[in-house]
Amino acid sequence: MSLAMHDVLIIGGGVIGLSLAWELANRGRSVHVIDQSEPGREASWAGAGILPPAGRRAGQHPYEQLAALAAELHPQWATELLATTGIDNGYRRCGGLYLAQTPGEAAALAAWTENLREEGVEVERISAERLLEVEPGLGEAGRGELFREAAQDCTYPGSSTQYPVLGTRYSVLGTRSAARVAASGFLVPTESQIRNPRHLAALQAACRQAGVAITSHSAAGDVGIAGSEIVEINTPAGPLRARQYCFTAGAWTGPLLARLGIATGIVPIRGQMVLFRCAAPPVKHVVNVGSRYLVPRDDGRLLAGSTEEEAGFDKRTTDEAIAELTAFARSIIPALREAEIERTWAGLRPGSFDGLPYLGRLPSLANAFVASGHFRSGLFLSPATAVVMAQAICGEATQVELAPFRVGR
């Protein structure tokens, strides 16, 4: 069976694919999204919905430009999705606390917050006393052992060293030098969050209202190529044809593109999560400690995450990781010791070798594109990715230079 030809066939119905479909539909393109399972039920659903702050400044790396665009678009999209679908995606500016456990984390955190200040983002270096005022729900671990006001000698590595903070990539430039880190806690008032399942439900509803065709349980199979173009993609329902194609299948993008002889280096990185249920939110802010975090929801639920494991495509949780995350959460917030663990799960993030996503046209294929490899930042970067990829697919100049994100870099 062959279905009608669309302008764009999007392979992968996660937050990147759905966001791109909505953006293209709003530009008048006919779009078909296929997903090998249920749209929005993989890494997009499994994350915590943290939206870190970002701002613009001259000379930014294109990744930082993409992050700044995403930070601008999220409140706009939340408003538009609510008006369009009636679904509240849970966007709110809750603020974020950043604490460090080790001198190395403190150094990275100090560098990252200095980078934020240069972008015009409000950051407050926070004392132990101020921390208790801002978030009285933190226990001794949060106020004492994890928070050291005494200065520590830390050394920043040389130029081009990259520090990931919740998936945000930035550089500490300059020669090797010692830096005094006087505090290991910061308050970032503009950090925000959305609720992943609600956001994905809103995107699907908005796509359908805009005329996007969405097909579940439609795995992409063999790809037909004629000359320098894809002409069809085989699925269980038959071949699908479009004028242009975009691969947005997250961790599964690598195997799909390998069928075309295109290597990306995208690998699945398992992240495990614990969901607590409390009578009321035990804290107000997102609490970030190194690569782990605690995200409170207004209804009393609280997410604790996350691990980073290379386990192939295995999405099972492990007793060891869940126990470690539970102990971490309860050491930071004592109220969680009495809270029910409502659910645990794992998702597979699409990691890349250098921390950058792959965005743009596929090599040697005139009508095929990719948008994948966002690792921990897929939901955060999704509206900006949708905008710049829609511009590329429509043959327009992109707001962010895509060369650093090209396949084969």
C-alpha cells in the first residue's frame, strides 16, 4: 500500500520530530510523522523537563545561540500550545539551585555561572544562611556537607575544555591557572520547567489540528535512493514517499542512518529516574547537584534523576541505580524519607561523541536531513531545533549556523 505523498516525512515522533512537524505545518507544509512505537514515549517522555537559563551575547558558539533561542521560545510555545489545544504543558519559572559536592564540581559551576552572567542571565552566589531562607526544605546534606563556604583551591583546565551542566555545553577559556572558589552554591531565578507528558500531548494535539499525519507503530525499513535523493522509505504498511525527509529518531537515528552508509556516532545513554509522591511539594526550586537533580511538581510529585549509562538499547531499571538515586534524594530533602516512591523508569538519551546534536542536511543526499543527538537537552532545545531545521528544510537562511552540527564533523 502506498500513501499520498507529503512535503516532508519525519522519521521519529519524539519531541524533536513533533516540534519540527508543528513548525513546518505552520509554514504551510504537509507533514507525515512516523514512529516505530508510540510518539513521544521514549526519551522525550522519560526526562525531567528542566529548562536551564540561557541568554545572548556577541561571539557565542552556535550551540549557545541555539540554547538562547530555545530559552526565548519556550514561554511563547507554552502560551500558543495552551491557546491552540487547551492543554497546559506545565511551563513555569520555578528557579534553580546549583550545589557542588567536590572542588572540581565547584570550579565547573563557578565557570558556568560566570558564562551565564556574560549572557545577561541573573545569577546569585548564595551563602549557607541565604540558602536556608530560599529553600528551608533542604536537609543537613543540602545545607552543610554539600555546601562548603570555605574557599577551595581549584584549577580550571586549559582552553576548549567542555563542562556539561544538565546537558549545557560551555568552555573555560584561557591558560591553566588556579581560581579561588569562595562558595559552591548559586541561585538562578529564571530556571524553568515543563511537564514532559503534558508537553508531548499538547504537541500531538497541535500537530493534528494543523493537519499533520501521525502514524504509530510504523518502523522505517529499507530506504530507496535514486541518484542523490531518497525516493521512498519502506514501512510495515508499505512504502512512504515525500519530497523531503528528516530523521529525528533519537537514539535510534544512528542505526537508521547506518543503513544509508552514514556514520554519526549517536549512542543510547540510559538514564534512570525515581518519582516520589508527597502531600505537598517539599521544595520550590529545581535542585541541581553535579549531574543529578531534584525537580518538584506543583501537585507534590518530585522527580529524582539521573544516571548516565552505556547499556545499549536496554531500558530496564536496575536495583543499584534506583537505590542510589533514592538515597541521594532523601539525603538532600528529608521529607522524602516518608514519601511514597510512585514509579521508576529509564529512558535512552541520544548521546554524541562531542556533546553536540546533529543538525542539517545529510551528506550526499539533497532531500534528506537529520535532527538528533541532543543527549540531555532534547526537550530544552526542541523549539529552537524546530525553527532552524524548518528554515533549512524550506531553503531559508538559518538563525543559527548549522556547520558545527553537521554529520561527519
